Amino acid sequence: MSDRLTQRDIARLARVSQTTVSLVLNNRTTASARIPADTRDRVLKVIRETGYVADPLARRLLQQRNQILGVFTYESVFPSASADFYHPFLSGIEESAEQLGCDLLLFTSAPVTDGRRLVFHDNNRLRIADGSLLLGRRIPAEELSRLVAEKYPFVSVGRRDNPDGAVVPYVGADYAAATATVTARALQLGHTRVAFVGPGEGAESSADRLKGFHQVAPHGLHLSPAKGEVLEKLLGQQITAVFVEDLADAAALAEAARARGLTVPGDLSVVALGDASRPVDGDDEYSGFHIPRKEMGRRAVGLLEAVLSGEETDLQHLLACELVDGSTLSKPKGL
Amino acid sequence: MSDRLTQRDIARLARVSQTTVSLVLNNRTTASARIPADTRDRVLKVIRETGYVADPLARRLLQQRNQILGVFTYESVFPSASADFYHPFLSGIEESAEQLGCDLLLFTSAPVTDGRRLVFHDNNRLRIADGSLLLGRRIPAEELSRLVAEKYPFVSVGRRDNPDGAVVPYVGADYAAATATVTARALQLGHTRVAFVGPGEGAESSADRLKGFHQVAPHGLHLSPAKGEVLEKLLGQQITAVFVEDLADAAALAEAARARGLTVPGDLSVVALGDASRPVDGDDEYSGFHIPRKEMGRRAVGLLEAVLSGEETDLQHLLACELVDGSTLSKPKGL
DNA sequence: CCGATCTGCTAATACGCATTACTAGGCCGG
DNA sequence: CCGGCCTAGTAATGCGTATTAGCAGATCGG
């Protein structure tokens, strides 16, 4: 068995030129080039007999695009711990990429330093892809501004602050609005002493949530993440409803409260401002909201495709979160 | 609009020829063509500044390496249901690819038909990658033999039967040995009426397990997967130990048995021949074995790399499964 | 019966890259 | 001062395909 068949081989066998083979293959029937039925049939017969298939590489070489979308994650793509959290994003991305007929290139070659990757290193291969999706809790502003400056087509999954002058394309979740909504609901139920638990800064997603919280509860307490002592402080301040950035932390907090003999939501309402970044056991349904992760992935691919095909569209999208009317938020005791 | 950069662009910017750019990029220092340090640096500087990367398609067209490994999954890469099952494979693949400095190309462009993908379709892009890893429960023999015939470098994750005459490179798990071992253990404990639950055919992984089972328990019962009526049959045949292909099915069976007032393992020992293909709740630790999934991923990448660099090695590897001495296998009642 | 139009096809080219062959200029030894 | 050899590159070519320009022969209109 010799090497791969080419159009030349087919041409030779059918006693026509390579051009004719190509024309027949692609069904080209322009004014300047037409192939009569009998010649066409002769070529098709040879193609059928040999099982010839055009080399996709040579084919794509002539076109501008590669049909490859890059996926750059600022943490590992398949980390065991946060796998469950990132999975829906990737799932949505895969789904849309499949519909577009694009392959996904995971930039695993980017060296990991201090647990995170950087797009820009000495051998960055970003340009292999037509454009890329950026994923991760936090993305350094320099990276974003450089990407914009170099006109590299990309879309961030998750809202990012614009570095000076540059517009960062993204498909994010509207954490601020969702947090404001659930906070307002708690106030309506009669809670007056409320607290926010989480970093509230650093990543945009954290800042947005805190912002939404303070919009509705300007004097609400803000504590950093969850150890036993957080519970102490909450109780010391007679907090009756707590809003936790990460569902996993929320679960830990609820657990700790119950371990101390408190009831949830009776003594303490616990609201989760998103999904779990690590596995959680127990089957409470936490009040709060879910991040539309799969949809974010899908829409990010859609936006990237729009950018790549030169369409003029809004580059920044916020999707609504899905509110969850769970079992961990109720009226405060005594009302 | 910054069109994609080419070597010509780099050449123009660095005031050299395209050839020189190519030579610098590939570190060619043959007798006939050498580039002095200052010219080289000038070119490299431009490359760094522009972030130029060679077009992988054009590169592959000339039979070079790309530092891209393909990942072809015969089911969706990120399916919600079996995510947990496939995750460790991908995790291992990612880890090794990262060490090799390779990116991963997920062939999401392959159209899904009847829930599965096929490598060979009219626009297959396999050759963009240097070589590929194949993943999935079942891979059609035609696909494998065609891959071998076309001399495409690939490694299957999971043992595959060789199609006629062809040798399929793989890194698999030794299901037969592991199943034989746990079956033997059950017999040692005194079980005499044992059954195997699962397809036992179709995929190599199923066949191997059944084979291992029958090696040790030639007259053991074989039932197809788990509904309520499976339990009926088991009880009707006075089975005391059952070996289930899928941990998820094992869990369902144990659940059903308990619902009927039986104890596990008292009345019925339940052995899981592998990991769960879908989420399972309950926190039993099932006796049986685990599939060394992450290691399989790692080793598959290693084997592919060896193949790509032309090393002569064994193309077929079986890894031992990790035996689990869980809580669902004990002596049969009355012993 | 001669130019114009049509028919059926092919030669040439381009895509981006790697590679081979080759050249122009400098240097050295004899 | 001439032939050989080294240096630092470049021109040319080919990979397999799609596309454009164009050519030879047939047909047709006037």
C-alpha cells in the first residue's frame, strides 16, 4: 500500500487534470469552468473506487481560518478539586464548538508558575488558534491589555474590569444583580442584621457580589472566608442571615452552625451566592442562585465566533443567574 | 485588521528572507545554512514582539511536528453524566502533555451521530495533531484498522482487540486479571453460587471482565444489566456474591437488595468491577477494584510520545487495577 | 467564410511553511 | 592575483488543494 492518494493520482487514473478533479469534488460549475456529465462521472467513479478523501490540511491552508478555538484556563483544565466547578463551562464550550465545527485547543503547554498559567511567555502558541476563550477566577490586567493591544481575538468567560482604555470582550454572570436580589429578599423577610462572607475583592466575581450586597444592605457586615471563628463573629454580631460567596463555604458554615446546636435557617439563614468550587456533601438545597455556567460557555463561543467573522456586536454580556428558592433562607426567629 | 502573521511578515520586519525566519525558528544549523547570532536575535526579537507562531496546518503539510496531541473521544468529552468517569483520564493526559510541552487538541468538530463520533468523516482533521489519543468504551474495528493502515500515530486508552493483521497500540487496564483475583477471593471466602452482572460483551472492557470471571468461576451465572428483575433472578438462583461491571449498577443493586430487607454483604456480597460511570450516592466503599485511570492517561501520552519519536517499544500495555478491600464482600451467611 | 461566442478542459498560481541549491562577497594561501 | 573556501544569507521548490486565467476546438451569426 503506497502513500496517501492525492488529486493528482485521481487525475492520472481518470485521464484528466488535477484541476478537473478538484472541480468535480467541489461541484464547481461556474461560467468559466464546466464539466460535462460523462467526464464528471468518470472522475467520480475513480474517486469512489479508490476511496479518496481530500486532505483537510491542504484544504484549510487556502482558507483564512483554522477552525480551531483555543481554551486557556488560568488554572489547570482538569484539576481534581475544582473539576466540578469548571466542568459546565467546558461542557457549554464543547457543545457550541461542535455546532460550529471547530476543534478545541487546550493550551496545556503554557508553563504553570505558582499554580497559575500566563498567556504570555516566551513560547506562547496562542496564534495557533483562530481565537481563544479565557477562563479562570482571576486574570492579570496586563495580560488582558496586551491581548487587546495585539488585536488577538478572544473572549473572557466571566466579567473582567477593563484595563485602561481597552475593552475586554466577555460573557459574564451578573453577580451584582443576583446578589442584590437575594439580599433584598432577605430584608423583605425581616432580616436586619446581615453579613457577607467571602473575599469580596481580588476577582471581579467577588467584587461584584459584594457590590450587589452593599447596594441593598449598605451597612451589612463583611467578613473574610469561613473558619470556625467566622461563625463566632456572626453570632457575636447577632447576624441572622449570611451571604456566602461560595456554596462550599456556605455548606461548611451551615454545618458548623448546626454542630453548635443552631438551626438553619431558623437561627441562621445561609444564602449561597453561586455554586460550589469544591465537592460538598449533604443534600441541602441552598437558597441563593446558580451561575449559568453552561450557558456562559455557549455564549462565549458565540461571541468569539462573531468577533472572528468581523461582526459588530456588543462585546460585553452579563447573563442573569438562576435564583434558587432553597431551604436555607426563612424569616428570622421571632417574626 | 491584523490578519494572521506569516513568516513573510516576520521576514519583512526583520529585513531578512522568509527562509532565514524558518531557519531561525527551527534552529537549523546545517553546514549549508548558518545564521550568525545577531541576525538570529533580530529575528527572534520580532517573533517575540509579534507573538508569531507557525501555522500548524502548513507545518503539518510538510510532515513536521507540531507539539499538538489530539484527543479523540468516541463519546462527548464533557458529557454531564459520565464526566466523573472520564475526568481522571483527561487529568492524566493533561498532566503528561504539560510535561512534554504539548497542547491538546480536542476533536470536537467530529460530528456526533447516534451519540458517537467517528474519526473518519469527510472532513477529518486528525492530521493537524502530531498523533492522537483515542478514548471511549467502544471503538469500531474499521476505524482502528484504517488508522493503522494510514500509519497515523495513535494510542488507544483502553485495550482494543486487534483487527485482522493490525496491531493497535494501547494502554489498558487489566480487567481480566483484576476480576479473576476478586472472584477468586470470593470463592476462597466460601461463596459457591456467584453471578456476573453486566453486558460482558461489546466493549473489550466488558468482555475482559467476563473472561476473568469465567476463568475462576466457569459455571458462574451471567446476567445482563441491573433492573429489579436482576435481583429476582439472583435470589431465585440463590446467588450469594454478585460481580457487577459498573460500580453505579452495583450500588443500585445493593440498594435494591436492602430495600427488600436483605443485608449487604450478609445476605448478598456485591463486588464492583471498576468505577462508577455515573454519579452514585451513598458512601459505601464497594469491594472490588479501581481502574488506574489517571495513570492510564499518563502512560498513554508517554507511549504516544515514544511512537512519535520513532522509538521501538511495546505497543500494548496493561496496567494492574487497584484492588479495594471494601465493605461489601464477606463470607456467605451460614459459614 | 470570418470573427464571435461557447464548450470543455488545463496551466498557472497561491496558501504558509521547510528544505535544498545556490550566490555574492570576503579571505587566505600559494 | 587567482583559485578555493568560508560566511551569510537568498531564490527556488514542493507539500495537496482551490481558484483564476486562458487556450484549442466547435458552433454560430451575418
